[in-house]
Amino acid sequence: MKCQFCHQDVDNPCHNAEEMQQRAASHVDRCEHALKDHQGVRAGAHRSDIQSGG
């Protein structure tokens, strides 16, 4: 089954961002990378919001 966060074919994918964060905290490599990507997307969206609002 393909994980919506790391986009890898895994047996037990994360079902939400909180689960991904918990797995990343447990040093699951794919989840750590997905968490960094997820945070980068959120930060990028936040910067866009600031620019468009200004």
C-alpha cells in the first residue's frame, strides 16, 4: 500500500500527519524524510500566505 506521506509502497502506511510525526520520532527513516518534506510544504505555504497578504 502506498503511503500518502513518504510515497513509498509499505505494509503499514501512516494514516495522518500525527502518526507520521510519531514514527519520525522513533527514527523511522522514511517517516523522518516525509516529515521534513511535509514541514517544508507547510512553511512554503505559510511564506506564500505572507507574501500574498502583504
